[in-house]
Amino acid sequence: MHKIRTMILMVLFGSLAVAAFAAGNEDDAELLKVRRSVWLLWLANDQEALKKLVPDDTAVISTGETKWKHQAEVLQSAAEFHAAGGKLISLEFPRTEVQHFGDVAITWSE
């Protein structure tokens, strides 16, 4: 169950980083650095820092979920994960693709 949830969350935060920082091809390294930061902040339930990196108009699409999430749901899910005693064991992105569409970049992570 945790492995499935982790995979869903990885897709979720790959998308969050994109919403926070649209990047060009030359900026993919920075984009992926921000994605990792968002994950770490989410896992630590750092609500104030998350609010800065996850704007109100963020749209998050997660595998297996029928509804998109926005900032409020992201903050709520971080709080719920933390309250349930969730802990970071490892944070890896073994396969990532970045697609660019003008000023927008979308990350796909496994």
C-alpha cells in the first residue's frame, strides 16, 4: 500500500514542481531540483514553504485519482501524511522525462 501511495505521490510532486517553476530545456536541472525540494517540504509538512512553491492555481494530476488537486488539497495531504506518522525512507526518481510546451514544462516520473 505504501509503495502504491509513494508512486502516486511521486507523480503528484513531479507535477507540482512544474506548476511552481515552468522551465526551458536549459533549466531542467533547476526544475528537477525544485521538484525534489517540494517533495522534501511535503514530507516534512512545511506548510509555509509549500505555499511559496505550490501556487494557488497549481493543478496536480496523480495516477489512480479521478480529481485534480490544487494548493489546498496538497497542503491538506501533507498534513494528513505527517499526522499519520508518515516518514521518508528514500526519495528517488529512477526515470524522469520533461516535456516542454512553450512556457510550460511537464515532468513525468516513475
